[in-house]
Amino acid sequence: MTPASRLLAWYDRHRRDLPWRAKPGEVGDAYHVWLSEVMLQQTTVATVKGYYADFLNRWPKVTDLANAPLEDVLKAWAGLGYYARARNLHKCAEAVARDHGGRFPETEAALRALPGVGDYTAAAVAAIAFGEPATVVDGNVERVMSRLFRIETPLPKGKAEIKTRTATLVPRDRPGDFAQACMDLGSSICTPKKPKCLLCPLQPDCAAHAAGEPERFPVKAPKKEKPTRRTVAFMPTHKGHVLLERRPPKGLLGGMPGLYSTPWEAQADFPDNWAAHAPATGDWQLLDGIARHTFTHFHLETRVAAAEISGRINLPSGEWVPIEDLDAAGLPTVFVKMVALYPSP
């Protein structure tokens, strides 16, 4: 048996039962595959399941998602992080509805031309939903293939070699199942630590196992230390309501609700002149505690200042929300942590 046939035989017995997956040998629904793949980027399967079900309940078809207000999509996305994905999700749905009659194009090249669809997502949808022998490489596949072929080139530079090697194994008859089998193998057997090599269907071919060093792969370049940015955020309240900011459409957390704050800057301590950045005049008091959150490229530490102000000011980017409704406001996790410092009534 070839490595691919052994892996597929293992997959047929041990595949994960996931709500967006078709049965072995069948292709998946393109909308379901695309939606799940976008959600799964940088997010765990356990977390995605609930969001996926909610999105399909709200927007059963890609045309429904295309016609939804962006604000509703962003609110439903809250907690998944990387909000540019949600904006691109909406743009892509609009393009599929507008330019393709509500049907996803069936080739990797045509899928890649859609807004927000990169190489990985295009390959995944093409293989899993349309049976095109595309090469799908995510983090799990990188680990499996770097061990199988004992690829010494450190990531991220080694990604190209990993994809080239993976392409040599992709079968023409079940490319989608092969891609998902690699993912499942990396998730359950070929794990980062203590891989279960005795249970692995690729063990007879694995160069890293033969060398007795599977955990050394994939080789990674030294990580750069993330800088720490510090800010003071503001909670202006008035008669049980709090003023939130609607962030600019582009940039980090674009289009999402949040708290007004000082600039998020790398600095040794919190800014001394923080009160000058307050969105309203008031007796501002710093609350106890520090909210900590980590983004891809930096850590953020936040002190929160609160004040009861004399009236409801109107700011172009502002929105007054009842404090008791903050849980339903669609705040990104970073702002949920900040709001948690505010004492409960």
C-alpha cells in the first residue's frame, strides 16, 4: 500500500465526526466547507462548532450571509478573534452572490480570486468540496509532512518545501479525504509532543521516526519576543449606560465596538497623560486591576478609568449601550477583559 492509501484506510476508521464534513468518499457542501475553514484559522475545533452552528442557523445559504448587515456578522463573530476574517467573510459572500449566482467557483484558481480567500482556503474548498487534487497544508499537515520527510528547513521558510512534498502524495480520487486525514492524523496521532508513532499509519515511511527524533520537527526559526503595549481605556457612564466606540472599518478590530482609549503603544509604563485622551469631561478614576490580552504580534496591558458624566454626549463614533446589555454588544475578547474590571452594580 502507498502512504496515501494507508492514511485513507486509517481515516475511514478513525475520522473525526465534524458538522461540516461529508461522509468518506463524498464531497462536502462548498458553503459549509468554506465557512468552517475560515473559522478554523487560528481557532480550535471545539470553539468553532458553536459559532458554525449559529452562523448556519442565522444564514443557511451564502446568499443569506451576503445580504446580512456587516455589523450583524461582526457581532456574531465576536469571540473568534481576527476580525479581518469576518469582514473578508462578508465580502466573499457578497462576491459569490453577486458574481457567481450564489455558487462557489469549483477550481482552486477561481476560488483564490475571491475576496479574502488565500492559498490555503482555496485549496481546502477545491479539494474537499469539489474533489480537485489541490494541496492543502495547515499546521497539522505541516507537522505530519515535515516529520514524514524529515524536512530540516525551518519554518516559515520550509513551508514551500513541505507543500511540494505533500503534493507528491495527494491522490486524484480522494483529495479532500486525504487533506482531512492529514489534519486528523496531526490532531490525534502526530501531535506536537509525545506523538503516538506506534498507532500511526505513516510510521513505516516516516523518516523522523526512523531517526528517533519526531518531536524535533517541524524545525522552527527562533521566535521574536513580542513587545508589550500599554493603554488606559475609558468607561464613561450615564444613568446605567456606557459609551462605546465603533472602531474604524480598517485596521485591528476594524468595525467592532470597544472602549475609547489612549493609543496602544509599546512603553515601559502606562501613560501619565492618560486623562487628556478621555472622550468626555468627568471625575476619572482608575479601577483596580490590569486587563491582559495577547495578539499575534504584541501583548496588551490595559488600565481602565471610569467616570459618571453629567449627560449623554454624542460622538460620531460613539454608541450608548445599557451596562446590563454589554454581554450582548458583541465586544471582542480584549474589550470583554477590560469591561470585567468595572465593578458589578
